Amino acid sequence: MAEKKRPVVKKNWVIPADIKAELITNLKYAAMYAIALLFWELLLKTHTGFEDISFFFLLFIPAEAMLLSALTGWLKPKFNRITTPIVMLLPFAYYISQLIYYRIFGSLFSVSMIGLGTDAVEHFGWALRDTIKESVLWIIICLIPVLASAAFSYFAPKRYFKKFRPMLHLFSLLKAVILWLLAVVLLLPFGTKDGSPYASYYSRFVDTDTASSQIGALTNSIVELSYRLFGTTEKKEDDLLLPNAPITPIEPEIDSSPNVLSGLDFAALKGKTDDKDKQQLCDYFASVTPTNKNEYTGKLKDYNLIYICAESFCKYAIDPAVTPTLYKLSHEGIKLNNFYNSFKNTTTNGEFALMTGLWADVSRDADCGAANGSFPQSKDKYIPYGLGNMFESTGVKAYAYHNFAGYYYSRNQTHPNLGYTTTRFLGGENGMHFTTSWPSSDFEMMEQSIPDFINNERFHAYYMTFSGHGPYSDANPIAVRNLKTVREILGDRDLPDKAVYYLAANYELEKAMTYLMDELQKAGKLDKTMIVIAGDHHPYYLNDSSFNALVGEKVEQNFDKFKSTCIMWAGGIGTVEVDVPCCNIDILPTVLNLFGFEYDSRLLPGTDVFSKNEHIAMLYNKTFVTDKVKYNAQKAAAEWLPAASGMNDAQKETYLTYCINLTKSRYTSSLQLMSEDFYKFVYDSVKPDN
């Protein structure tokens, strides 16, 4: 008999109960972390502003939560009860740090800012202590997820399964990676242009605040960290675009010639190098339209120049009763009616823009910190258009002063590189001494410095002030010094304490400028001197309610908060009204033109305010204002102004694209000018006629 075949029994594969339980528990832990991350992101938004919120950050929370879940459950149950809240403390510490930083500086910190480290603790320790005290309630609220995780880990199902636990946790790590990649893919349908969430994720030139508002603070920091560790595949030329011609041609000035260096041919210069980055810059600058000389060229040729970057200075630090000298200076001379201070914080960025006419690197790719950043990194680069270099080249001695330590932000190295052969800082050889150190007195700085140059036939002096620095409270000795006087002047005016302290801090600058004007008058130099004063950044220590009180109304955050003043007073020229939009980088080329210096306007991203070229006031995040449009780069939204009323939709689109590309290119070219030491390449390769 034939042998009977045994029936084939199909076995259904069943996940073992203990593995299934472990997977479910892992998901429960991930859900707990996801809720915590959502809670903290929204809590942070209560400070940074819900008006700019984008919910794309929700896409990345599952991946981040899965990663945190994978970090727990490796140990025995009784130890897991401890490790779970410990793991929860990691994002807690991150979000608390961001919250405290924002309450001090008015922005979120980038990964590169971690380099500030001990310098921040040393010099901002008082602000840190005060802010932590003021933030106790927020810290307690932020602790809720940590406490909840401790309770959850105690009552959650026990994780007894041992044999395959490491494999399951590695699987969770894989799931975290897959979820992250899926989140990135899901950004693509919403576009890849500037202002899109994908651009905020991918671009190395996006700033931290903009990216965080789009994809979330934690997600952005993870991306920034990956950039620091692994770099980026993004090409430099992606943001260095050859400008398209504007929709209306620029009319040349009558009897004027371009502000360019004679003999500088970028096409010929390109052939002198095999460096692709330098060649690319040659192509770009060859395409830039130079500014022309105009009726103001050389108008102040024989003048002296006092050039001041004023700490936290803005138009609302000027009050006709409290600061009459500053009020006079701001209402005479060259009045820039549409000046915007581009920066939210970080003194070195605003100072760099004002002194070099170049954009500082404020992107996630920046190398920041007290010893880093664009300005400190420029100390060994050739910068021909530094005003010290320009004046010294004509035989006029240049001086630079700051009433704080010269090593901070490497000013003892950057300022001599700009041509300031005499530099004086706090203490040390040739140093100045002050009755207070943080902040120190602008008035005392003027007293000690003016004798250095006042009797020279001609001179140029640069100042970085300090008295206007926060906090605006009784922790500020300069503000306390002037508080009684300011309160008496204000009389019955009802202002918040912080606003009054802000005015009291800036009253020291008022005293300094009054003393300077008197000394210039005594020396017979007042009528042949120009005084320029611009702030380094927005007064970030001044909270919104106090700032609004000084303004007299609620201030719009994206544009009007940055609208400020740049004093350009010059003896004997009367009052000149200038309505074109402008910003920090436009001041240097304007001064170079007024003093009749030879320079190549194509090599500066800013624009002489008296030229007929396109005028754009750029902000730190590539938001900008022209006479025709206000463009919010964070939202990729345009608000058209009355000057654009004659344009049709196609013309508006062409014009907006031109302006977006122009702002991006000006920013990127500034960074590459420094990284490539391009000025040195130009001046070594071309010998312009002098």
C-alpha cells in the first residue's frame, strides 16, 4: 500500500505575548513623550508669539518621541522607574534653556551659540539670575511633564521581557529614523521656495527663529546640530543669484559716474584664479549695478567724523525733554525717515554691519560666541572699506574706543584690522577706567577719550557705547545713577518701570553727547564734524509692554518693531530729508560717498541712500521693506504699498522675485566675501588708480 501523505499544517505566526506587550508599552511611552514635547513647544510659543506659529512641527514630534521612548526600558523595572523621568529631564532642560534665553535676549539660541558658554555666564550672570527668579512659575509649569512621567513609569505596565529587549529598542530607533524621514517628505507638498517649511528645514542660511517657528524649536536644534557635526550638501551658489534687471531701468545721474574702482574688470579677474568660489563671486559682482556719484558726493570731504554704534539704541530712547541733545541731533542733518535696525540682538552683528557695510552671519551655519561670529572671524581678513583704513589712507588718524574689555568679541584685534591705529578699552595698557563695570559710563568714556584727538587738524573717532545695556531695573548701576533726574524730568508721565529705567540708562549717552558737542564747540570743530549714531540691535531687554508704552501704541512685531533711527548730523548742512527705506549696511556706503572716498559700490551689499538704485531695508531673517512692498520672509507674505498701485500682478510678481533674490544674494555674497578673503584677492590682483 502506498504511504499516505501527511496533511500540511499551516502555522499562523503569532507575536509572542511578551513581545507584543513590550511593543505596546513602547508606544505608550512614545505617546507620553509626544504629549510632553507638544506641551513644551506650545509653552515656548507663549513667549515667541503665536501669530507666527506653523504646525509643521507636529510632523517631527512622533520621531522625537519615539527616540526618547527607545532610551528607556533597557533596565530592570525598578530602575526604569528612575530612567524614565531622567530621560524626560533632557528635553525639559532644553526647553527651559530656550525659555530663559528668550526672556533675556528676545530670540531662541542656536546650537552655534553654545560656544558662548562661560563668557555668557561670566558677563550675563546677573541677567541669568534675575530672569530665573522672574521665571519660577514658568519653570514649575515646565516641570509638569517630568513629574507626570515619574508617575507614569510607576503605574505603567512593567517591562519584564528581557531576551529580545535590545532588539526591540533598536527597532524603535529605526522607527524614529523612518518617522523623521517621513516628516521631511511630508514637507515637500507645501513647496520648497523661501518661506516654505522645507526651506526652513533644509537651508543652511535660515536663521534660528524663522526655522523654529516653522518646524519647531527642538527639531531646528537637531537639524542645526547635524549641520555642525556632518555639514550640509547644500551648494553655496544656491543663495548667490545673479540679480535680474528691475522692471524699471535706473536713471543715471546727470554729470556723474559710477562709484567703481578704475581698472577693476571682474571678467578679467575671474581668469586669474582657478578657485570656483572666487570665480562665482566675480560673476556675481560683475552683474551688480553700481551706484553713481551724486550731488552729495564729497559734500563732507574735509569734515571730521564721529561714528558711534550705540548699545540697544532706538528712536524711542530719544525724548525731547529727557534727551534734548540727542533730539536735536536726530532732527537736524540728514534725516533717515525710513531707517530699520536689522538685528534683534547680539551686539557684534550690528556693530559688524555698521562698521564694514557687510551682513553678519546670523544663520544656523554661523559660528557664534564671544570669540567667534562674523566680526571676530574678520580679524585676519582684508577690509579696505573700514573707515579707519579709509581715513588713515588720506593721512587722517583714526581712533576706536569701547568702555568694556577689548578681548570681548575680539575688538582688540578686529578694530586695528579696520585701520584704527589707536584703540582704547577698559583697563590694561592705554586703557580707560570707570566707576562701574557692567555697564560702564559713556560719559566717562568721552571724558577720557576726547583729549586724544580734539586738537588734531582732522580726525576720525569710532565709539561702541555700553551704558544703554540692560537690565532696565535697579540691577543696572548706570540707570540707577540717572533715575532720579529722569523721573523729575518725566514728571507726571505714566510709564512702566522698565521704560523709565531704559530712558535712565540712555541718559548717560545723552550726557556723553552733550559733553562731546561742547568740546567740539570749544575746539572750533563743531561746524566741520559729522556725527553718526546707530543702534547695534533692538533693545531686547525691554519687554513688549514697556516698549509699547514708550511708543504710545502697540507695535507691530515683524516690521515696525525694527523701525528705528540713525542720526547723521553734520554741522552747517542744514536738514536733508531722506525717505528711502534703508538699514545698517547702507550707512557705510552713504558715509563713503559723503566724504568723497573712492570705493567700488558693487563690493558692498548696502546702498548709498542718495543714489537712484533700488533701496531695500533688510532685516535679520531676510524680511525686507522697499518703497513698494513689505515682505515677511517668515510667512512668505507680501504687503503692497501705495507706490505699487500702478503695477499689474505680473509686474508685482517680477518685482518681488527680483527683491527676494537681491536680498538673498546680498546676504550670501557678504558671507563669501569674508570666507574667501575676496577683498584681498581683488586688491592684490588689481591696482586701481588712486
